[in-house]
Amino acid sequence: MSDKSAGTAKLYKETLIAGLWRENPVFRLLLGMCPTLAVTAAVKPAVTMGCCVIFVLLCSNIVVSLMRNLLKPHLRILMFTLTIATFVTIADLFLKAFVPGMSEALGPYVPLIIVNCIIICRAEACASKNTLGISIIDALGMGAGFTLTLCVLAGVREILSTGAVWEVAILPAGFVPWAAMRMPVGAFITLGLLLALVNALTKKKT
Amino acid sequence: MDTLGILLAGFISIVLINNLVLTKFLGICPYLGVSGRIDMAFGMGMAVTFVVTLSGTLTWLIDHLILMPMGLEVTRYVCFILVIAGAVQLVEMYVRKFFPSLYESFGIFLPLITTNCAILGLCLFINLWGIDNLLEAVVLSFGAGIGFTMAICIMAGIRENLNLADVPDCLKGAPITLITAGLLTLAFMGFAGMIR
């Protein structure tokens, strides 16, 4: 019995770590690129976005995992989408009520979480096949991995475009901001270079 | 004449200046995934244009005729995604029945379109910009599709040539595509300010 529970604990830990690095949704699986590029001009909106995604991912994984035995194969995707849309509405209304400024800044990218491939992918690949425990851990790992990636990307862009992180200046006053980093160009090129870096790092290890 | 001017300005603005892919980051997944060959890119673009025009119009109608008068704005996202999924299903069945040859070439892309954020994104932007004219909503939706097709075809053309280039090992695949996309965005920034 203790052997079995130790095995489960190991499985949980592995699932959690997989989301952070080995199966990192953005760097390794190339999922959810739209919000990754759109909300990473600064760290603050990136963290907010990450929290929203974690919340939606967690709730939808829980619900999908609970109803996995009732799902009919051909209606599966529709049920996932409706579940996700419901939780996204909750998150959106919450943001509008408690942090209206942030809700304004993120604009339509909060409702766009509905079509974020990470969430549908996890519902399909993990929650519809696994028990509640694994699904929750998986959601946390994947969500944390996604948030971390957003923060790295946003951090690089915010430092270079304003010389600050979380709106606190850290570079000396003589620094000339790179306006391009705030624009779409900066998003594409930074993400491209970060992906190249991740590729180079993983190649060396194997 | 005045209406025509507004419609034309809106169309040009959504194709070139506010291009959904290059300035709003919508529809990046197919933009990176399906842009390997130019004929496939064009097929995807056409399918998206068709669905986005249909769902942009339908969601505008539903929003203004059903949700707003009844005060059901809370359910907007759920309704929108249902409409889009329904439109995709409808288009798929229609094309399969009446244009089998077209279905052969579209086939794989159609189900993918449901989760293409360009479509839901456009419906949300129409709502956000407060478009209160059906004709304008139709023109904007159509323009968004054309803009997507243009962006993905340019990208596919570049990538076909990129295959012959000697790219550093760690940049192969997605990274170089993203950097190319970045440079393309830079080119499109030249259109900014063309129309106020």
C-alpha cells in the first residue's frame, strides 16, 4: 500500500515538473502563442494573464475530469469549449469588477483564452483520460509553466523597452529605450530568439 | 457616398493597418503551422475568410438582436463560441455535400478553424469597437479574412525560399519563422498612419 502511494506521489511530482520544462506549453509544444505574444509588452499584464489561464485551466480540468465517463466522443470538443467559455466569463467578470485598469489593458485577450489551445489540449490529452488528482496537478504544472514563460518574455521586453521591471526602473537613467520592443516586432523576434536559446540548451544536454 | 468611403476605409484599415495576424497576434497557430506550402496556406486562408465573414455577421446579428435587447451580455462569450463552432460545422457539411473536390483540399483545415483565435478575436473586436451597422460589420469580417489570407500567403512564399537557405541549427523550424514574422511586421508598420 505504501509502495503504491509512493508511486502515485512520484507520478504527481513528474506531472508537475513536466509542465514546467520538459513539456513547457510555449517553448516545447508551441501552444497558446497568441496571448504569449500579445500581452507580454510588460510584466504586470503578463502575470495577470498567467493567473487567469491558471484559474481557467484548473477549473476546466477539474470539471472535464469529473465528467470524463459521461462524454460522448463526437460531442467532446463542444463540451470542452462550453466548459472553458463559462470559466473564462467568470474570470473576465472578476477582472472587470476588481482590477478594471488591467481588464482594460488586456482587452479582448481575456475572452480569447477560450480558444487558447493549451486549455483544450490539456482537457483532451490529460483531463479526459486521468483521475481528478492528476488533472489538478497537471493544470497547476502547465499553468505555472505558461506563466513563467510569459514572465521571462515580458521581463526581457519590458527591460529593453522602458528600462524597468514591474514598473520599477532598474537600468541607469542614461539608457535609451528600444521602442521597437514594445511593438509587435519585439514580441516576434524576442520569442524567436528565446526559442532558439531553448533549442540550443536542450541539444547540448542530449 | 459617405457610407461607401467609411466602408472602404474600414476595409483597407483591417487588411493592411490593423491586420489581425501582424498587429493583433490573432491566428498565430495556423500562421506558423500551415504556412509551409503556398497552396495549403491559400486553402487555409480561403476557409478562414469564409468562416470569419459568416460568423462575424452572425455574431453581430445575435449580439444586437437577441443579447442586447434582453440584457444577456453575460453569456456573450458562450454564445459567440457556439455560433462559431456551429458555423464551422455547417460549412463543413455544406462543402462536403456540394463541392466534394473543394472539400478534399479544405478538409483537414475546417475543424481546426473553430479554435482559430482570429475568428473569435474578430467577433470580439467588432463588439469592442462598437460597430453599430450591419454592413460595416460584414465588410470588416470579410476584410479580416482577406488580411489573414494575405499574411499567411506572404509567409508561405518566404518559407518556401527559406528552405533553401542555410539556417543555423538551433534556429531551424519555429524560431526562424517567428523572426521572419517579426521582420514582416516591421514592413507592415509602414502602413500605420495611412488612414487615421
